[in-house]
Amino acid sequence: MKEIRTIKVERVKNSPSDWDAFAIKCNASHMELSGWIRFRQIRSHIPFRIYTYNILHCQTEHSTKIGQFAVGFGLNKRIFAGGLHLLPEYHDAWPTCMEMALNELGPGQYVYGSDWSFEPPREHCLSTLAGVTVTDVQRYMTEAVDFARWNSWEDYQKAISTNIKRSVKKAKDELEPFKIEIKYGITSAALFHKVYYAKFMMLRRKLHKLRKPRFLHFLLLLNPSYYFIRILLTKNKAFSAILSKNRHVVASFSGVEVGNASYYFEGGTIESNGAGWLLNMSLMHDFYMRHPTGRFVLGCQERKDDQFSDGWESSVRYRQRARVSGFPCSRVTFTFSR
């Protein structure tokens, strides 16, 4: 941690490109990019106003930007767009920065944090700040393959389950020669029909096993609106991939890559023949080659009060087999008064 003497918070207008570039330096999630911020705030409260702030480390002759944050001001609540974005070397200064942020923002009811995040839970730190009363906490676990755990791609391959290895081998034997096509940003819209055809076939195959009425489940899971929303909000960071044989789609994948983290959101397979794992492992390998200490996020789910990283294991079987790690995070509602 660098020594902190004086912290200053000032309201500014950051351009979307400058905001996103700095957010990536701070290891922010896709939900803390400029486009997603406005989308989340519209969903959270209307009418709303979004203000952005810089956090400055004031020194004798100059000030250095060490962080930033955005807050949506609604009628009853003020909602942080994720959390404070601090450069890695200033992470330990979070309590001081948050205290200065609240002093700048003033009294009110706040919501801090989000799911799909790598920022640690902040409810305890918040409760120690003067004037803060925590009223509600929603707890989550971001589940990601943390490649920093392994010294090489070969070591990771050895660590995954025998089931995945067997599935990948079976798919290769059945499908070679095959083709993998990847498109980024707006061009990924061209793969929509192929991505969703594979997803449709997978859902139809799996949901028939449910005893409850399936139609609503099917519609909710197949909802295509978020495919295009991701492209609009994250632009060239959104991507889709399909694995095909003889020009026929076999498996699909759609996600977002932000800095040293890649997020899986949806996909599917035409048949249950291991093609999904063949595509996933290929994408993970490509990502690893670019980011050998990066994180490949496979999902996020609610967690219990006593669930933390140590001794944790995903309750989702395919994530267990991929050897995901758990990263606790939370969304905290609190009041602040002077």
C-alpha cells in the first residue's frame, strides 16, 4: 500500500472511453463500465441523475487520480454503480476513500456493491465508518477459474475433472475437422441466430425433464434481449463464438471480456456430445495465453452468511469440474448521517 496523506473527492464529467480505461486498470467488472452503469440506473430508479467522481491523492505540488466512482441519485436512494474503482496499489485505502466519498455525497440512504464482482464484501468496513448504519446485506459468490492458481495451461488441464477431459476427447474424435468462429462487438450480432439455435436445442433437451410446467422456464431462459443489450452496453468487449462442422453449428458461447477477466453468460449445444466443453476449453486456452493470471467467470450465485473462499466449493457441478474458485462479494444497503 502506498502512503496516503490527503484524499480529495471531486465531481467531474469523465468521457465514456476515459471512464472505461481507468475502470479496467482497477479490475472493475463489466457491470461497472460506462454503458452498463446507465442501464442499471435506469432499471433501478426513474427519474435518476448519474454523477461521476474522481478520487485524488493530493501531494505537495500535484494531485494524482487514484480512483473513481459513479452514483445514481434517485428519489429515495443513492446507488453506487458497483463500488469505488481504486488502483490496485491503493486498495488498502478503501476506508479512507469511502469516508471522503460519503462526506462529499452527504446524508441519505445508499446501496453499495454488486454481484458478478471481485470486490470483497464491504458490510463490515462500512459499519465501522462514522455515521453509517447498515440495514441490509445481499451476499453473492462470483465463481471463476482463477488461472493464477496454476503455473501453466498444462497444469490446469491436469487439474480439471476426468469428465471434462473425456468429453473434450469424445467431441474431438466425433467432430474433427471442426471450425471455431469468434466475433467481437457489433459484428457478433451476426452470430445471434446460431448462438440461440444451439441454446434453444439445449434448453429443449434439458427442460423436458422438469415435472413442473416448462413453458415459462423456457421463455425466461431463452430471452434474447440481453444478447443485444450486452453488445450495446459493452461494445467491442462483447463477443460470441460458435463451433461448427460442415457449416452446421454444434455449440455456442456468448460473453464479455473486460481487462483480465472473461465472463460467460449463455450458450448451448445441439447434442450432448461434449462439444460445449470443446468450445469452452478452446476459448479458455486462448484467454489464458493472453492473460495467464486472468479469471474466467462461469457464474455468480447467492451465498450464505458463513460462506467464504476458504473451504468453499461450487454447488454447480460443471463449475466444480472446471475447478472454479469462489470470490465473495455483496450488495449493502445503508444510511449515512452526519
